[in-house]
Amino acid sequence: MHQVVLEISGSRKVHVISEHATKEDALDKYIKLVEANKGSPITTKGKYSIRKKPE
């Protein structure tokens, strides 16, 4: 299980945007978010990333 998350800048907190069964599905969602943000993974609130779901 993989998650697409927004890492909040200036904090250790993350906001889970979505969860996916495979890394490929998570990558598709991540790419759509980056493209919607003018091609940048960095937003005003933080940075998009993919991570393996913590146990």
C-alpha cells in the first residue's frame, strides 16, 4: 500500500491525499497533482510526495 501525501512545510506533519494498492497507481495520482500545480511538486503549503504506508 502506497500513499500520496502533502508534506507540510515547517512541520513534520503530512496530509494523506490518497492511498493506492500499487506504487504505479500512486505515481499516476502524484503526476496528476504535479501537472495541476504547473509542473511543480512544491506548493504554498508544502510538497507532494509518495511513501509506503506506515505499518
